[in-house]
Amino acid sequence: MIIPYLIGSVGISLGLFLNRNKTVNYILIWLFVFLQSAFSVYVGFHYNDTEATYFTFDALGLIMLFTATLIIIPAAIHSYIYIEESEEKTPKTRATYFGAFALLVMAVSAAFLANHIAVVWIFTEITTLSASALIYHHRNKLALEGTWKYVFICAVSITFVFIGILFLSLSLPKAAADDLSYKSLIQHHLLLNTSWLQLAFLFIFTGFTAKIGLFPMFTAGIDAKDKAPGPAAALLSSIIMCMGFVGIFRFYTVIANTPLMRWASLVVGIAAFLSIFIAAVYMIKVKNIKRMMAYSSVEHMGLVMLGLAAGGIGYYAAILHLVLHSLVKSSLFFQYNQLYRVYKNKSIYQLGNYFKYNTTGAIVLLLAFISVTAMPPSGMFVSEFMIFRSLFQSNQLALLIVVLLLLTIIIWAFAKNIFKILFIPVVDFDESNVPKISPWRSVSQFLLIGGAAYLGLNPPMIFVDLIQNSIRLLPH
Amino acid sequence: MLHVLLIIFLITLFYLAIANRMTTYINLLALQGVLLFLVAFMQLSHINTVNLVLILLETIVFKSIAVPVFLRRVLKRNHITREAEPFVPNFVSLIITTLIVIITIILSNSMQENNLDKIFFVVALSTLFTGLYFIASRRKIITHVMGYLIIENGVFALSLAVGNEMPMLVNLGIMLDIFASVLILGIFLNKIGDVFKDIDVNQLTNLKDF
């Protein structure tokens, strides 16, 4: 079924690129959403099967695929609203947007399920291509700048991953010299040459940081999320980050079974800490609401990686946190479009008194803020608390205290800006042109935030089992 | 002979560090393509003929003809000045490139149990870091692209080193080459040339936090 899915998605994507008819476009994109959902269900029923040699429907892939499908359904709806209400819509931009949308989701889903590092790499390349088309949607000077930076940094980082794969192939023993699947790597974990493996890990990790949004390559993602349309930015800050995580996590699983475990967790931990630090520094001074949300994603990815580096309960917490963050952050980016429609601006100085103009939207913003800063009773409170516990258990008390201080700064900066937007009126804001926004458009955001709280506070047994299964190969 | 070619490849890096004119850079990139063609021809003796022909065609047609011709056209069309205008003096660049090469030699000696020809490792890694340095020290967007192409050449040299055991990786390298070059050169350099009158990175600083 994976081959028909890939061919079908590429076909739909090509059809969208080539066809400029509005009705055909929307039929095709809904067909794609249906195909994606059907494929997810199929994967759910064929748990642990391997198809077409290179794709295994394992626990991690399954969790990520379902998260992606949950996000793309509202993303398609909000994209429809966005494109239809946009002033500069042309048949060409609409067709390109939806074509790139389908291609991006296909590439990300395939990367989740791939069991071979080179296959993950190929699909990562495709996401760069399709994401750049989404970022360049507005076709103006600033969008071009953002796209150029994204493409260039992603191209460099994809080259880094490739070098890492070459070094990885050198670390293999001669007997298994042509098999780079994760399964074979874990099987031969005692025979891997550690010095080549070290170089491979450094390069692969650095390469994937552009996608997951960690230090040192996080800058590309920030500019991209700033310039991409809201629904596309939601994809960039959820499913693309998940893809970067999967790329790092699967290779980390291999290296964690070798004597390099401690060294690798140190590398991951340093990158994670620096990401949180950078996020805190920028959150204080950032005055663009969209960039602020993007920096908040950098912070959360730092926390996820900190959980991974700390080990123990941190492994579980990392995956839980990643899933919850994807749900909450995408709903925040969906909500951003309503905000922009009211104020026609994204500078925090020009936003204010949102409760008056769009009450439902303001409630979403408030709830999303509570979730994203991990205040109880949001779901992310649970996962973040588990990450702190894992740090405590691995005797990283000093690190834990510094991270908590940085998080306090982030919460303060975030709260200061969000409460200004919600309550404080803007001087000489022209109220006459404020459009009425239907509360129905916020339903999907409520569902996503509510779903995140549910998954965090009362996770269903099957979800817990899947997470436990995906971290089964890591040493405890 | 293989080693001679690789050392010539390394020397092109030093030349890149001190060269001043854009056309020299383009000629050097073409020369690197030819060198990679010869290296691929000598190194990949155990892979099947069709694959070898594909690799050779990619190096000679794509790396040493198509990309340089295209870069020249971009230079002409956008009236880019002939000087490279680096941020640092050429002498410093030369010293940094030398340091990079020395560090990679030390690194290659510290690798235990080498199942890779050391000189491939040194050439590939120093090309990679020189490319990164090239990107950081030059001002124009087109020189950034050239820096990226230098990195690609280094990676390609490294993939040739393991090419006999894993031809698949060489093919992936070719895919990366074509994909990234088409994406970066084809679409965006053209677009950027049209939108921004003088292609200088200083113009790409409008995305700010506040």
C-alpha cells in the first residue's frame, strides 16, 4: 500500500501543479487528505509490517504518521480559508500552494516510515523543495529572502547529513558493508567503528537540526515560519520538526547501543541547552508575534532533546512532548491567521484588545498560551514535568536549575506579549474595518488543544504502548 | 596518479583562497569537475558500466560544463562586478585554508583502523570546510552559491572513496548535486537577480525580530 500511496500522492501533487481550475484543485486536495487518512488507517492495521523493503510501519512511525494526519486535516481547511480570503490569489499561486502542500505531507509521511537512513535522506530533500514553494507563496521581496535563506541552509544541512551517511558507511564492518538500514546497524552495533561513528553522528545531527529547529541551524526555520502563510507555518513547526526528530532519534537509537552512548547524549544535551538559551534570549526582544511562536518551537525542541539526552523517563517524555507540541503549536499558527485578519499586522505594538474584536479567537489564543507554556492543566505540563524528573534522576541538578530559570524568562516574555494582545487596547486603531470572524473557524484549534490535554493527562493505553515500543531499543 | 589528481584538487582550494576575480572561481569549479571526472574514472573500477557512464557524464557535463556556463550567464545578466570583494584579505584566507588542511590531516591521523584512503578523507573534509569558510568570508550571493558548489565537490570526492562498495551512495551524491544545483541556481539565483538589483548579502537583512 505504501507504493500506491506514494504514487497517488505524487500524482495528485503533479495534478495540482498543472491544473489551474479551482474546482479541480479543491477536489484533488480533498482527495489527498482522504488518501492520507486512509493510508494512516491502513498503517495502523498493519503494525510492524515491512513493505517495499525500505518502509517499516513501526511504533514511532505510526505515532508520527497519526499526528501528521491529525494536523493536516485542519491545515487543509485553514489553507482553503486562507487562499480564498487572500487578496493576491491567482490560480497559479493556489495551484502551487496545494501541490507543494501534498508533496510535503507525502515526503514527511514517507520519512517517518522509512527504515533506511538513505531513504530518510531522500525524503528530507523533497521536503526542502516543497517547503520552499510554500514559503515563497507571497512572491515578494521578503518572502524571497526568507525562502533563499531556508533553501540555502537546508541545502547545506542536507549535504551534512549526506557526509554523515558516508562516514556511517565507513564505520560498518566489511561483512555488512552495503546495508544501511537501522535494523542492520543495530544488529551490528558491536562491530561499528567508533571513531567513524562519532564523525557520522556529528554530521547527521547537525544536518537534521535545520529541520527540527535546534541550535546551530535553527535560523532557517525561524525566517521560514515568519514568511510562510499561517497554515504552512503550522506544518513547518509541527510535522517537519517531527521529521527532524525522527531522523535524529532513529540514529541516536543506533549509537545509544554502542559505547558512544554517553558522548552522544552529551552532544545532544549541549545542542538542546543552547537552543533553550537562544530561545530565551530572542523571546525577550522579539516584537513579531509569528517569530515569537517560532522561537517558542526552538525552546520546545530543546526540551525534547534534553529529555532524550537525560534518558530514563526522559525518552518517553521526549516523544510525548513532541506530539503534544505539534498539536498545540499548529493550532496557534492556525489561530494566527485570524489575528492577522483583524489587525493586518504582526508587530506586537500594533496588536491589542483582541477579546473585543474576536472573542472565540482570543479564548483559543489564551488556551494555546497556557498549553504552550506548559501550565497545568495543559498536557504539556505532564511531559515537561517528566523531562525535569529525568534530569533530576540523571543527577543534572545544576542544568535543571538553569533550564528552569530560562523557562521562567520565556514564560514571562511570552505572557507579556500575549496579555498585551488580549487585553491592552492599541492607540488609534481603526475599528471600522475589523471583519467579523466566524467562531466555527476556531473549532479545529479547540479540538487540537483539547486533544493535547487529553493525551497528556489521561493517555489512552494504546498510545502509551506505542511510545514504550518506540523507545524499546534504547538502553534503560 | 590518483593521488596526484587529488593533490591537484587540494591545490585548487589554495588558489580559490587567493583568487580575486569571479571568472577565476568559475574556471576553478570547472577544473574541479574535470579532476573529479578523472578520479571517478580511475577509482570506480568495480561498478557496472551503465552506472559508471552516468557518473562520468554527471561530472563532465554537469559539473564542468553546465554549471560554469550557467554561472557565467548569471554574472553577465546581472552585471555583477568582476571582483569578489571578500571581507578578509586574501593572505588571511590563505592562512586559514592552510590551517584547515593541517587540521584535517591531524584528524585523519587520529582515526583508528582506517578502511579509507587517507588522502580522500583529507581532500574531502578540507574542501568541505574551505567551502564553508568561503561562504562566510565572501559578500555576494553568487559566491555563496559557489561555496556551496565547492562543498558539493568535496562531498562527491568522498563518495567516490566508498563508491566501489556502495555505488548507491555515489548515485545519491549525484542526486544531491542535481537537486540542490537546480533548486539553488535555477530557480532562486534567477529570481533573486530579478528582484534585487545588486546581488549582495547585505540586502538580505530585512527579516528581523523587531
